[in-house]
Amino acid sequence: MVIFAEFSGSNFGVTLKNSEEADKILAKAVNFKRISKDECIKLLKFACPSELFYTANYIREKLFGNKTTFSVNRHINYSNICENRCLFCAFRKEDGSKEAKRLTIESILNDIEKMRDLPNLEIHITGGLDSQFSLKDALNLVKGIKEIKGDAIIKAFTMVEIDFFSRTSGISDFDVIKKLKEAGVSAFPGGGAEIFSEEIRKRISPRKIDGQRWLALSKTAHKLGVPSNATMLYGIGETEEEIADHLDRLRTLQDETKGFMSFIPLLFQKENTPLHTLKELSLIKQLKIYAVSRIFLDNIGHIKNHWVMSGLKSAELSQWCGVDDLEGTVVEERIGHEGGAKTPIGMTKDEIVRLIKSAGRIPVERDGLYRKTKKGDGKTVPEHKGKGE
Ligand code: V47
């Protein structure tokens, strides 16, 4: 351990003393003892990457062995018109402009029709806060999909959209969530969390609901029996303290509800945004985020790599740094690509399987609720949902 500390001292700008302290924290984590927010900050600042990755991988393998899960899914973005004008978002377009795109429910259902025979399909739906897309439209869309493809797992509408539906319909968020669940929504995607730091939100997304509201809505969803995911937008000039604070607020809520299925760090894609001058994070720093998340979030089942934003190299390597799940086939990604993502807009199931195998892991297909698939490759998906279970 000390050898690593000396090595890291010269290569990563950390002092031996601090690295020794990080070693102690990692020793705690290896023994499945919860680490504090302060210790999380220390790991982010001072841990030797190699030891950090080793520890995260140890925990990941204790939970999931050599398996990495993925789903066959389809991302649908119903509108890129949005009343929030977040500085990090290249997806949003001005209503009436050439690039503005509002899909009709009919056109989405036509697309779903073509996927009628796809087994284990997860449908991921999100969009901008568009005054032309109401709660009624959301419900009709979900019911329409269910009529065509009753076996699909619909993961639709972030906490930000739920807040919007509640405001625009005059219906309580509790009832909005209840109606969406009754219509056929099985889970909520993790978008819109950004980073909870009030300071950063004021700067990059001043119109968006704050972190407290995002968490309160997630809590309501979980209480109503609808699980969700959680994301963190990073690479936007956040500090280690702000990352640890974000993770800590998620872990605290998860202790109470156990409703988060996975945590997904989202690497900022800066092109076509006013934040394009921000410096890119090194791959090592990106991998550290996955590793620290795996170590700190001892009660959230899965750590997912959204390969669209992170890139395929990260998707491969991160499977040895705490990640046990990759985003699915996606088919037509828009949000990251408007921001300059260089990855494909979708991958075939074979390509994802190859990506997982190239990392030396065993690919296992799952459904949108992290359950074993009926016609997958026959392997059992790990059911672990975290220590809090
Ligand atoms: O809410 C927007 C973020 C989210 C950019 O729950 C950006 O399974 C990086 O939440 N660079 C949408 N990030 C994506 C998302 C997601 C993706 C895959 C799976 C799941 C899941 C959720 O992307 C937005 C926002 O937080 N975002 N613009 C950008 N330029």
C-alpha cells in the first residue's frame, strides 16, 4: 500500500500522508464499512487511482461477480423545446426555429409498432418542458405504448418533467405520479438531478427545480412503489466537496426509500453550449468518479456507465472500476450528441455484448427493472439492490 502511496505522490500530486489516510478509508470500504462524506472527499482528492479502482472492483465483484448487465432499449425524446434554459444543454431548441422538433404521439406509436416483436424492451422517454406536451399527452402516450406493446418496461419522465406536469395540470405531484403509474410507467429515469450544489445550479440551471425538490419527488415516487434512477452531471467545474454532497444526499434518501435502482454519472458534453470553454476531465478522473460512487453508495444496487456520454473506452475500463451495468442499445440518442458526443447514436445488442466481452466480463441481458430476462442469454441477473435491502 505504501509503495502505491509513494508512486502516487510523484504522479498524481498527492502527499504520502494524505494517501496513507486514503488507504485507511479504502481498508474500511473493503470490509463493507460505510464511509462518511468527509472520507468520500478525501478519496476523491487523495486516493491513489490504482488502489481506488482495486477497492471499487473488489466491492463490485463481491456483488456481481464477473457479470455486466445491459438492456435492449429505445430512447425517445418527444420534444426538444424547453422552458428551462440550462447552460449545459445543447439539446434544447427555440420553439419555431428550424431545429425545433416535437414528435406527435402518433409518430411515436408508429415507431413502437415496429418494435412489437422485440423481447425484453425498455422504453426510455424524456423531453423538454414543452407547453404543447401536457400531462394528458404523457398519459395518452404511455397508454398507447402499453396497448401496442404490453410487455415493454416504460421508464419515462424525469422528476423535472413530473414537476412540470404537476404545475401545468394543477394536479398534485403525488397524483401525477399515481396517474403515470396507472397508465403503465414502471420506472422513472434519473435525469435532471444535475448536481445538487445550489451554487452550481444557480449558475448552470437557474430555472430548473432545485435538488431538494428533485429528491422530494423521487421520494414520492418511491413511496408510491415506482423505482427510479439517479444521475449526476459532472465535468462542469464542480469541486470534490460538491460531488460528495450529491452522493451523500442520494445515499440518505436511499436509506429511507430503497427506491433507486442505479446511479449514473453523466460526463458533460460541452459543444454547442455556452460552457464550451470548460476543460475536459482526464479519463483517470472520470474513472475515479465511478469508483468512488461504487464505494460510497453502499445502498444503491447498480453503477451504470452511460457510454453515450462517457465514450466506449470508459465503458470498457469502468467495468474494472465499480461499474456493473452499461446503458442499453439506445438506438437514437440526441441529448449527448447535440453536445458533441463522439460515440455512436446507438449500438446493436451484439456490439454491446462484444464491448462487455472485450473488457473480460460476462454480458447479461436484463429488463428495465434489473430483472432476469425471459429470452436473454439464459444467465441469471444478479438481484442485489444494495445493502439496505
Ligand atoms: O437530464 C443534458 C443530462 C440527462 C447534457 O435513468 C447532459 O437510465 C451531459 O438522464 N452533457 C438525460 N449530460 C440523460 C439521462 C439518462 C441517460 C441514460 C439513462 C438514464 C436512466 C438517464 O442528461 C439530462 C441532463 O442531466 N444532460 N445535457 C450534456 N451536454
